[in-house]
Amino acid sequence: MSNHIPYKAMVVAKHWHRLQMYGDQPYMYHVMQVHDLVVEVYGVEAYELRAIALLHDIIEDTPYPVSDLYMSFGTEIGNAVLAMSKREGEDYFEYIARVKANPLARKVKRCDSMCNLTQSFKEQRHKGIVKYTTVLQLLEVD
């Protein structure tokens, strides 16, 4: 996998999340938190994981076309990002089971959940603390 993939994913994420916010921060604050944790845990050469981290909310939270995802990033990254994209009306536990079934998605979702847990602690949101602690437990390897 080429090291230009995370750069391309960064460009796409910045464009499509440009008007969104994560609390009082631009949405890319959260995207970069997840990316940076992926780098810390899996290394700078984990290009696929880095791209998935940068794109992890793109399908769920923007009108970015799924076909563009696959065309630009291929099947492996596309499948992982799609696995991480909760569908409208989908049961949360079924969603987590789908994420867990994709090894790349599971790794990035653990980083995403850790970032969300940290943010919940910072904002003293008990509901978020409980939710993301539970998600991290559900994503443990069997």
C-alpha cells in the first residue's frame, strides 16, 4: 500500500467535513485525534489504518458517495469504512458486531472509541463514558 493513500484520505476528509463541528472544534480535530492514535498504536507505516481513520465518519456523516470511496481507496479500505458507518435505524449492538467482524475497522473503531471516551471525560459526560467504555469492551478480541 502506498504512503500517498493517507494524504489522499486527508484531502477528502478535510473537504467533506469542512463545515462540521465536533463540539466547539472543527470536525477535523476529532478525525486527526483518531488518526494520531492509530499512528501511535500501529505505526506511521500502517497506511490502510491511517486512511480508514481519516475516512471513518465520511459515509455516516457526509454525502460522500460510497462509489467514490471504493474508486479512490479500493475494496479493503472501502469495506472497513463502510463497516464503521452506522446505518440509519440500525441496532447499535448489530453495528458493533459488524465493525468487530472487519479486523481493520475494529482496530480503528477502538481508537475512535478511545478518543470519544477521552472527550467524554473532558466534558464530564457520564453517558458517553459509559457508552464508549462498553464499546471498547465489546470490541475486545474473543
